[in-house]
Amino acid sequence: MIQRVQSLLLLVAAAVAIAVLFIPIGNIIDATGFSLYQYDAFSLKKEGVGVMSTLYIALLWGVSAILSLVTIFMFKNRALQVRLNGINMLVMLAALVTMLYIYPNFVFEKRQFVTSSAVLNFNRLILISLVPAVSLYLANMFIKKDEKKVRAADRLR
């Protein structure tokens, strides 16, 4: 049932999760403002050449997109849809924490990519990564609303 609101919201969540894979997360710049490294979901690059893999971020966003697409076609089992959305929200939270906190604060600092003179500036477009979380939350609300309507109709029979 693609025409349902929750299906459209899940489709938006999947599309944006895929788009986040290809948006640069940020740049590591030195004190003069010169960009040293580019940070994206797949790797940390210096002048277009990969220096370090950040594949776990891409993997988490890919899993989130696949879960959103699978959830669309589970329309006959609304309880399963709600559970899959809950799992998807956890995967998305893990992706956001990994992307915005773990790599910049632990991995990059440990390997001396981020120092007192070289800092990470996040790309403003990365705020789009919050759209799938909101879409999943709203989809869950609409799925629960549908389930409530079905239970009410079953009581009337």
C-alpha cells in the first residue's frame, strides 16, 4: 500500500538515508583555513585519495535505508512494522553517533588527524541526516493510528 502516509514517510527516510551516504560530512582544516582532509561516509580523503576507511558509517546508513524499504512492504503486519521502525531508529541513532561523535572525537584524534591546530568543520548539509529520524517517528505514529482504527472496526463486527 504505497499510497498510505506512513509508506511515503518510510520512502522519504530511505531516500534521505541513501543521500546522506554521498554528502560530505565535513572537512578537517588547519589554522590557516586550508582543507587538509575531506570526511564522508566511506572514507577520510586527502586530495581525493582515501587515507582511512569510515565504512561503518556507510554500512549503518545502508542498513537503515534497507530497513525502511523492507518496512514499507510489511503493511499487512503493522506490529512488525512498528518493531522494524524501532530497530531502524536504533540503527540510525548508531549511525548519527558514529558519524558525529565517535569518529571525530576518538578515531581522528587518536590517529592525529584532528589536533589543536587542525579542526573538523561539519558540512551544513549534514543536518539532512535528521530527516529520516523524524520521518520514522511520524511513520510509527501513523502505523499505530491505523492499528487503532482496525481494532475499533473489529470490535464493531
